[in-house]
Amino acid sequence: MKLDFKLLPHQKTFVMSNVNSMLVGGYGSGKSQAGTIKTIIKKLQYPKYKVAYYLPTYPLIKDIAFDKFPATLSELGLKYKLNKSEKEIHIENYGTIIFRSMDNPDTIIGYETAYSLIDEADILPTDKMDKVYNKILGRNRSVDNANVDAVSTPEGFKWLYEQSQKGNFALIRAKTKDNKFLPEDYIKQLEKQYPEQLLRAYMDGEFVNLTSGNVYSYFSRDKHDSDVVQEDNEPLYIGQDFNIGGCISTVHVIRGTKVIRVDEFESHDTRGIIENIQTKYPNNRIIIYPDASGNQGHTNATKSDIALLEGAGFEVDAPKANPRVMDRINTANNMFEKEQYFINTKRCPKGTKALEQQSWNEKGEPEKFSGPATVDDYNDSFTYFLNRKYGLTKPRFTIGEHHFG
């Protein structure tokens, strides 16, 4: 059948490539759409065999694959049946495209494919992606010289960069501004949300060092110091990290567009958190932003940590799962860079030091410290709150039936 796609130049180069290729570009540059189109073309080319589309997590499969593939197939006039429970889509007369999560490399077993597409490859740690890639290569054997392609926004000098240097993929670049179909304010929204260094990666698709120096490199003790304290009856927003023997609470107020950390304290367990809050802030409305592990009841409480907090009369805004560490760090650094987040350094001495002391390890991950009430615990605490309330989000837009972001 003849396919008629309106492709941007970088999308056309990627779709037409007959060698293993990676399309590396900024948000909104049409990477996933190009990956979707090429995967469908490969399925039509190999109707007797499965082809696979890989994403880092199952939620991303739901958000990306379950949206883009039906819309694109409908546009082509192809009949299909989406099986969400089996994570696959069957195209009438042409066979099946399977969607697989890369979160656990050991689950990439039990099937063979004629083509594989890896989406958002840089979200996972490099060592895990190496395992995933080897597993994918092992599955990709239904035809001779079966291709593996990748589309992604770069996250520093990680897996994509290493693969491009090894020559395993032909590198095709794409900038956000190359997409002429974007809404007029899309780029302005990105520029408003991200610091300059991140824009080079997330808008220009460049490989830039996002893991050099301190994790919170945009924080300055002098620039971000504040003498603000909480007032009676003022709402308090508490970031909460759970650790047996060392639960960290960071306390904030919101004044206009500014967020100020006004206090911090440590508790042995969840009951200690409750006692400290009730003693220190008896007249304040309390909204707590805990990490998702609070749902697991892993302290010595008989109920889950979150149930205890709610039972004490506090409002709890808890995610079902913790966000990516990089998302939390990017949110905090953006607020430091935009001068939207401040800290009373006299009342929060340990949290201030934590911001200055946490570095990146050799894997490009935030340094972890052993024991209770550590540097990373303090930084986790306040970023759970910031990301939940002010987390950076890729702007989304719609073209026809297609949703992008």
C-alpha cells in the first residue's frame, strides 16, 4: 500500500534510513511520531513477524504508545485492535506490534522480532540500558540484518552519546524549532521552565554535561538566603522523606511567587513527625508532600505512614510513585535559577549544607550517603514537595488526532 506522511526533514531522514539510526532531538521535535511511523512501516514490510516498540516504563507505554499508534493507524485507514492488557496492537492483515517496558531487562524474553524501536533511551541508567540493548538485540532475529533504531531527548553524556561514539547508530539531530507545526508559544513555555544548560539538551537536542559539579549547582547561599519565618495560621508545606530512625521534614511557606524554606527537623518515625508538627505548629494548616514509599508502611507504625499523617488531621498530597530523580533535581535547579526558591539558612543549617555538599557519582547519579538523616535525605525531602507542586512539565499540543509533548 502507498503511505502518505507529512514528515519534517529530520523525520524523513530517520524514517528512510536503512541502517541502525538514532533520532536525537528536543521536546516537541517529533521524535516519537517519527518512531511510531517507522515502526508501522516496518510492520507492513514484515507482516509475518512481530516488531517491537520499547519504552522505559509501562506508564510511558500508556501515555505514548497507546495514544500515537491508534491515531496514526486511523489516519492511514488501517484497521487495528489495541490490546492494552497484552501491550500490543494487531493490524488487520499485517500482524502485531508489541510494546515492552525496559524497566526490567530480564523480562525481555520469549519472543522474536524483525525490527525494534527504542524510545526515550536516556531515561534509564547507562548500565541498565546496556543490558536492555543486548536483550533487544537477542530478540531481534526474525529476519537477517534486522534494524534497531532509537529516538530520544538526550540526558547528558549517557547511553545515547556512548552509542553514537561507538558507531552503533547513525546520529540524526532535531531541534524543537525545526517543527514548524508547533504552537507559537511552545518554545516560550520551554524557555520559561528550563535553565539555559537544560535548554541546550531539551530544546536543541545537544549532548551537554548535566552531571558536573554539585547536584544543586544553581544554589547560592548568599543569593538564595532569606530571613522569612512562618506566621501563625499560615499554611505550611512540608516535604517529607521517610527513613527509619531519621525522617526528614522541610517546612515551607509560599509568599506570592516565592517559596521559602523556613524550618527543618528530624524525627525517629512517623509518630515522631506528627508529634513534632503538632508541637511546633499548633495553629497552622499543614500540607505534607511525602515520598511514595510512605504508602508502604515501612516504619515501625502499624498503619501506613500516610494513613497516620491523615489520621492526625494533616492534608497529604502523595504520588502513587516517585518521580524521576532528574525531574526533581531539574525542578529545584530551575527554581533556584529563576529566583523562585529561597531558604532561611540560619533556621535550616543542615539543609543548606546538603545543597552544597551533594555531588554526582561516577555513574552520573546523585551521591548517596549511608545512615539516617543524611545529605541526600534532606535534598530528597524538599524536592518531593517542589516537584509535586511545581514540577516541570513538557508542554503538550495537538495536531489533528495526534497528541505531542
